[in-house]
Amino acid sequence: MSEQDQHLDALQDIRRMMNNSSRFISLSGWSGVAAGTCALLSAIYTANKIECWKRADCRFEQIILDGGDRLQATLVQIAAVTFAAALVLAFLFTWLRSRKTGVPIWGYSARKLMVQVAVPMVAGGLVIWRMMDFGLYGLVAPACLIFYGLALVNASKYTLPEIRFLGYFQLALGIVNLWMIGYGLYFWAAGFGVLHIVYGIIMWNKYERGTNS
């Protein structure tokens, strides 16, 4: 190897180290698969509840009849349980990958990542809450997808670049869903469920498959 090649390799190593120090690279593909699975199970559970209400053979009908407050509380409970389960599983797999890569799970890049995600998510959460207060349930699913997509695009500069494309797909689904009101649960399942699983498999295959031995 020539001296020039050695210098080029050294520069590439320095660039790689600088890039890794400014990005949170411990996101696990299994985190995406786990989050997507939780979302799909939640969508199936909610769909069964709605179908049960249509058949008028379960308590969900009474929730509808009792007014928006009860319906809102039920939807929030389902969303909260889904989010908590996905968050715990995502943290677990990310922590395991963090140990393997030797990157601190709560370093500078992780804190920057969380801030970039939190701003659109908190703003979106407040907007969605008010939508539900006014009974605009048909806009909840597209709003969730749009604000989540914005959060991913916003945070992509502090983590793996593929996050940006996941954000674009979420945004696209949310925008299309705005013109297909009434199919929100399907779009929600596609965005938070299927896309996360596909993303997780791609990330595992690209970044983790060769390091599991």
C-alpha cells in the first residue's frame, strides 16, 4: 500500500469517527420490527372493537353512545398502551445494540436526536388532542402520520440517514389519508405497522446482520 493510500485510509477513518460521534448509530432494526408489530396488533384490536360496535354486541357500543369523551378516552388508552409497549421494546433492542457497538445510549447525539423528535411530536400531540376535543376523529390518523413523519425527517441528521426516507413515506401516507377520510386505521397500520417492520428488516440486514456472530 502506497503512502498516499495510507493517508486516504487515515482520512476516511477520521471522517468515519467524526460522523459516528455526531450521529446516534445504535438504533436497532429490531426496534423498528417491534414497534411495527405493536402498531399492527393495536390496529387489529381497534378494528375488532369497531366491528364489535357495528354488530352491537359488546360494550364498545355503549362507549359510542355515552358521547365523545368516552370514545376519546378509549382511543387515548389504546394509543398509550401501544406507544408504551413500542417504546419499551425499542429501548430494549437499542440498548442491546448500544452495548454491542460501544456507543453510549444517552450521549450527546442521543440527546440531540430526542430534542429533534420531541418538538414536532409534542406539537402534533397537542393539535391531535384538540382535534379529538372537537370530534374530528377522521383527521387523527393522518395528523399522527404527518407529525411523526416531520419528526423523523427533523431528527434524521442526528442518526442513520435511512430515517429520513421513513419520514418521507410517513408524510406521504398522512397527506394521502387527508383525502381518504374513513380509512385512517388502514393508513395508520400501514405507516406505523408495515413501514416500521420493512424499515427494521432493511436496517438489520444493512447494519447488523454481519455483526451478530
